[in-house]
Amino acid sequence: MSTNLTLDHASQLRVSILTLVLLGISAALIGGVAAFLGASAYGLLYCSFLFALIIFADYRKGVWLLAFLLPFASSQLVPRELFEITGLNPFNILFGLTLLSLFAASAFRRENIQFVRFPTTFWIYVGIMTLGACLGVGSVERAIVLPNLEPLTKTAYLLDFAKSMIMLAVAWLAAVLSRSGNGRPVIWALAAAYTTFFVVIAGYFVIDGISLQGLAAGDRDFLSWIGLHANEIGLLANIGFAILLHAALATSAPWSRAILLACAGAAAMMAALTFSRAAFVGIAIILGSYMWKQRGMGQFLLALFAIVMVLLLLPDAFIERASTGLATGDQQAITAGRLDLWLVLIGTFWEAPIIGGGLYSTLWATPNLRGLMLPVAHPHNAYLAVALDLGIVGVVVVAAFFWSVWRTFSHLSKHHVDPQWRGVFEGCMVGLLCLAADGFTDGRFTPTPPQAALWLCYGLALGHQAQSRGSIKRPPP
């Protein structure tokens, strides 16, 4: 007994010393920055300091906030930099504080934290992306300059790659959180994020008086102020819609179920308001998958009736946008000019068939440099992008990795002991289908902002798999 008391006292002493050291360092840094920036920065720094202490006291609060901010992280809704310092932004600061809090809690044994290991397929996937970035950085200086954008630099290129790695690191934090049995707040953070995002977009429509007929005619830049293309927002919304809908349907508590359904509805309306045809396809996949899995005829007919009523009540602008080019059979209208782009770029695959031309290689593809195609940054086809950027090796690695992700979600959706988590991971499977469908006309199979919810849930899945053997059955060999 006396030994245990001595150990507890020593542990508390170490924590107290660490806290004092951190307080001293933080005070010195704040004093130095305030002296550099002037008195106007005192209020902001003081609030940031208090915020940092809250996160340092409990890393879970930091993970929740990261999960909430991740869908917004690459948009203009979150400042890209503070005090004109590249890389210094609220998300990166929050990420650093959360990591510090987690490692401090583990090192000083404030609680029993068990870290989670990513599978081998994940590390091979990260390795091929890193190789692609290393190959690409040598070609950045040859990249075309896109209209209304600054020339791409090696620093900007590597920072963009670093954002993908940070997204994976946040997924790892979610895995650590879920292994300790506290992963559910991440789902609620996503629900809050999607609802907030929908309110922002809907508010913009109302305040600016956006015309639905104008959007149906093909105006694709109406959401450019957010910093994401309408197609990207559509994929982001659909993945959230799939996850939240299935989580809600698997929730037994009435109020929780109602709130999650409302948040899922917000995500669906957000996808519809993008007027992206890929988003419309995603909505159809989600609703079709839900109907397909209805075992009772009554539930099936009820779901079918609800979907038909929604379609009948939709403004004509949505139907007009969804059917663009179908009546005349115009391939250019149906593909929005993508067909010509694909035909031009396919031939460049043979320039580097084994390992590709590097991430984002479309920017320095030969037809792009010679002006033989529209100046674009990506081929508007995720499958073609993998082949051009990472070659045959990348195609095999990416396919194997996403197959392993599918198997992970599939296993947990069938064998998890908690019905709500089974619903979450079933929604993740549908989200993967949306990603696969979206890949035919847009997107990438490397981590991008629209995939934020999917990566967070992948981290949650790994955390659940790593829990005690008694709670989840072992996955099949």
C-alpha cells in the first residue's frame, strides 16, 4: 500500500512539474508574440491560451474539435493562416495541442491510453503516395499556371501533401479515442459539422438570392467563395449523409435518432444544393442502398413512397440539371467536356507506366504543357488520376488498400456488439460506394477534404478492431 501511495505521489509530482514548465514556456511565448504584434493581439492570445489549457487538460476535447473542423479545414470558412505566417492556422494549432495533450497524458500516466497501429496495407498506401510526392516535387517548376491562380511552388506542393498526412493523423487520433470506448462523440461532431455547413450554404442562397434556374443551366462557380468546388462539396455531403442516415436508423433512443436523422437530412439537402450531377448520383446510391436492405415489404413501400413524394415536390430546376444532355444524347453535355479530356490524357500513361509521373501530374502532362487540352489541375476521373500519378504499382496498391478498408467496415457492420456502430460502419460502406461512383467524373483516391468523414470513421473502425477480444469477433482471415 505504501509503495502505491509513493508511486501515485511521484506521478502527481511529475504532472505538476510538467504543467508548471508548460505554463512558463507558454507565458514566455505569449509575451514574445504580443511584444512583436502589438497590444491588439493580447485579447486573442489570452483566449487562445485559455483554449489551449482546456485541450491540454483533456485531449478528447481536442479530438472532438478536430473532427468538427476537419470538413471545413481546406475551405475559406477556416482561416488559412494567422498573422501572415504560412501553416499557422487554427486547425494546425489545434492539431498540435491535441497531440501534445495525448502524449502528455500517456507519458505521465494520467490515464491508461492504448495506441492503435495501422495495418500494413495502410503504410504501403502512404508509402506509394509519398513516393508520388517525391517524384512530383521535381516537376513542379514545369507545371502550367492555372487561370486566376499563382504559379505552383515546391513549398505549396509539399504543404498540400502535408495536409493529406495531417488528415490521416487525425484519423489515428480518432482510432485512439475509440479504442478507449469514447469514439461516439466523433459521430456527433460530424453531425454538428454537416448541419453547420448546410446552414452556411442555405444562408448564402437566401441572402444572395441565388436562382435555381441559373444553377440548372450550369453555373459551377456559385460556391467558389467557400474554396471548394461544388462537386467536392457534393461528395463531402453524400459521405456524411450515408454515415449519419445509417447511424440514425440503427439508434434506438428516440431523441438521438431524431437528431441524427435531422442532421442526415441537412447533409442530403446540402448535397442537392450543390447542383452537382455526381452528388445526385450519390444521393440515389444512398437511398437505393437503403431500400435494397429493407427486409419487410411495409418498410420498403414506405421508403419508396417517401422518395417518390420528395421527387414530385422537387423544383423543376433539379430535374433539369440531373437530365442535362440525356434527351439529345449529347456526350459533351453529359460529360461536361470530360470525354475529350480523358482521350487526350490516356495516351500520357505510357510516359511513366510503372510508377507514374507524380501526384497531380496532370499539371505538367505533355498535352497540358503544349496547350492541346483545357488547362486543368486534374483529369476529372479518379481512376485515371491514380494511373497517371502513381502508375501500375499505384493502381495495385490503392485498390488493395481500399479493398482492405471495405472488408474492415463490412466486418464491423455485421459483428460489432453495438447496433449503432453497426449502422455507422454500414453507412461507411455506402460512403465508399459514393466515392467509387464519384471517381468516374471527379475526385481522387488519395486523401482529400471531401473524404474527411470517411477517414475519421476508418480511424474509429481501427480503434474498435483493437478493443478487447470479447467485444468484437476477430475478422476472417
